[in-house]
Amino acid sequence: MIEQAFAQDGSVGGGAGLASFIPLILIFAVFYFLLIRPQQKQQKLHRQMVKDAKRGDDIVTASGIHGTIEAIDDQVIMVQIANGIQIKMDRSFIQMIKGYKALGTK
């Protein structure tokens, strides 16, 4: 009986296997365009902003500290947070540069 079923069609449901993966592929596509791609774009803009930071820029750090860049190096910046008070911090912790407009944004 089972041999007759295989002999008639010649396959074991190969088409149904591909059809079961279509919803999974669609879900991945939705996640990519709604979550992954915008996050990558935001990270690229943040890296460009940190790269464009210069002495005298008013910044806000990731911890919420407002200050002005006094000195800048490849990885370390000196931020003046009050008169005569400077802190040394990692450059990647710049969250925002006040008044910064990235290239290609409106």
C-alpha cells in the first residue's frame, strides 16, 4: 500500500516543505525592514556624528551630562561641565551634539 503511494507520485511531499518556509521568510523580511535596517542607519549616523565632533561643541553624554568639548583625541575627550571642572571620557559616549546636522538629513 505504501509502496503504491510512492510509485504513483514519485515524491514525498517536497512542495509542501517549501511552502511552510514562506511565512518564516516573510517574517524575517518584515523584521529586517522595520527593525534591523533602521537601527543600522541610526548607528551609522551616530558614528559620523562622533567622528565630526570638534573642540568647542556643546554635547550631551549618554549619562545625561551637558558640557563643552575642551580637548579631543582619537578615543578620549575632555569635557568641561562647569567653570574649572573637566572630566575625561570615552568619545563613544557622546549622545548628542547640540545643533548637529548630519549630511543627508533635513
